[in-house]
Amino acid sequence: MSEVHTALSIAGTDPSGGAGIQADLKTFQELEVYGMSVITAVVSQNTMGVKTVLDMPLELIESQIDAVFEDIPP
């Protein structure tokens, strides 16, 4: 039986897919790694620039990390 490798990305979003959580998860997939994510900020942006940023409250970030580590350690 083969071991499943895991990785956790802690980052903001990028709706255009070139950075942040979206890019990390695509990279994990290409490397055949089970990817998980913790969202630190929701960003409105495109390839020309960032429009708006909404930071997640620290309690929510901590709760996401705790939930991941409780179930599937990266």
C-alpha cells in the first residue's frame, strides 16, 4: 500500500488562479500530493491587479488550522 503525501497551503485567494490557494492546490495536484488549504484572505483581483482584500479573523484562521490537523496532518 502506498503512502498518501499531504500538504497544507495557508494563503489568500486569487480568483484568476495564478497565485494563492488556487495555484498551490494546482501545484499539489501535479505533484500527486493531497492538498488542503487554510484561507487567510479573500481577494478580488485579476491579472492586472488587486481590487479588494478581506482579511479573515485570526480566530477563523486558527480554527481552520486546528480542524485540518485534527483529521489529516500535513
